[in-house]
Amino acid sequence: MSAPMQARTTAAYFVQAVLSFSLSGIALAAGIAYLPVGGWTRAFLGIGLLYTVTSAFTLAKVIRDRQESSEMITRVDQARLEKLLSEHDPFKVEGV
């Protein structure tokens, strides 16, 4: 019927994204740890960092799920169209 979906990203791109995310998170955590402020301020910034990271993961998951859903709907519509075209006989006369 149709070709299977292929990965859109390379392994190098995946590794770059993981390293970039890790490095930025570690750098920000180190920056918060070495700030010349009190413990409560540091804890508040740490909680803010964790909230931002978890929100980013949630947003990425929602975007991915929405894209996969639209791809699935497109596949179902494609399968229906292929079925209709395979069953259609252009030389068949109705009512005769």
C-alpha cells in the first residue's frame, strides 16, 4: 500500500539535542548553586528550574502526540480512498 514512515532525524541530531539540553540544564543548575544568595532564594530558583524542565517535556510530548494523531488520521483517510478506488469500476453502468 504505502511506504512505512521513516525517521526524520539522524542519530547525530538526536545526540546534539540531548547534549545541548543536558549542558544547559547543568550550567543553569551550577549557576543557581553558586549564586551569592540565601538558601530560600536558591531553592526557589531550583524549583523554578525543575518546573520549566518538566513543562518543556510536557509541551514536547503534547506536540508529538498531536502530530502522530494527525498522521494517523491521514493514513486512515488514505486507506479509505484506496479502498474506494479499488472497488470502483468505471465501465459499470448503474441501473442496467
